[in-house]
Amino acid sequence: MGLGCLRAMVVRAGCTVLLAAALAAAFLYRQQLLDFYRDWRGRGEEYVAPAADGTRGALAKLEALARPGGPAYVDLRAAEIGAIIEAALAQARSRVVDSVRVALLEGQIRVRGSLDLSGVPRSLLGPLAGAVGEREPVTIGGPLTVDSAGQLSLTVSYLQLRDFPFPAGTIPRLLEAARIPGARGGRVPLPGLPRVGDVRVSRSAVRWYRRQP
């Protein structure tokens, strides 16, 4: 056996030992690793309950944009956005999402709640088809957009049931099957709001801009 072959065998054996040690460590510390992953995934996301006064404070700010001489923009807190979403969900015949909490990220919002899955075909749930009940924790998220008429929608680009994120291509059908009010093509309208010109989301607030005549 040549020296080169011997060296290759030693390298392979060393790699095998290192791989076995890594797998053993991952198994022994699996809970700590899982906790770390969850903390890392959720860092910077501070979920808050809807504002106690409902949409009253949020609507007062938005209506100021439409008044002559009103401000060029107004800022709404996560709690006020939560109140707007709560009000939109309350218009449905049955409550498909409850226990709403909202977090603000750069360029998008995240909404957590409890989703009614009783009407969702199991075929849409992929690997979770046999593991979920009729109501499960859900997180949805994406940017807020304003159309040419000044109406606001949430474009859902992120959806997670329990700890399982769904591929983007499956989200529109799942939203519609779950009877999210007005959901179509992955967009969820937020009705009942004054028309605005534009909206920008940051971690501190959602900024709404005055609509130009």
C-alpha cells in the first residue's frame, strides 16, 4: 500500500470520527440547539396585542390625512395595526383567526393567531395533513401594499403553521381554503379604512402617506 493511499485512509477515518462526534453532540444537545434556533428565528419580532381602544385611535390618525391642511403622513404602532386587522377579521361570518398578535419588521408585518382549519382540505397541508387539529397556531406575514384606489392589502409571502413554514406557492390556496376574509391570490384586503397614498413598514411603526388628489 502506497503512502498516498494510507494518508487518504487516515483522512477518511478522521472525517468519520468527526462526523460521528458531531452527530452525537447534536443528539445530546438537541433541546438546547432547538431553543437556540427558535430564539434566532424570532429575534427582533416583538408581538403585541391589538390596541385596547380598537380602531378608534388608528382611524382618527388616518382620517387626519384626508383633511385639508392635514399632515403629510402619520405613524401607527403595531398595536394599532393589530386593531385594524382584528376589525377586518370580525367582518367574517365565522371567526377564522383569533388571538391576534402583531410584530413589525423591516418592510413587512407578521401576524400570529389561532387559525380555523376545519374547512381546509388535508391535501393542502402537506406533511402536516395527519398531525394538525381543527384549530392551530399560525403566523402569516408580508408587506402592506396600497393599490391605485388607495385601498390597503396585506400581501402574504410567509405562512407558518406551528413550526412548519409553507412554500410561497401554496399560500394563496391555503388562505382561500381557510376562508380568510377577502383573500385572493395571496392578498388579504383590510377594508373600512380611509384611502391613503402609500405605506411603509419599519420595526418601529407603519407610516401612512397622504393621498394626492
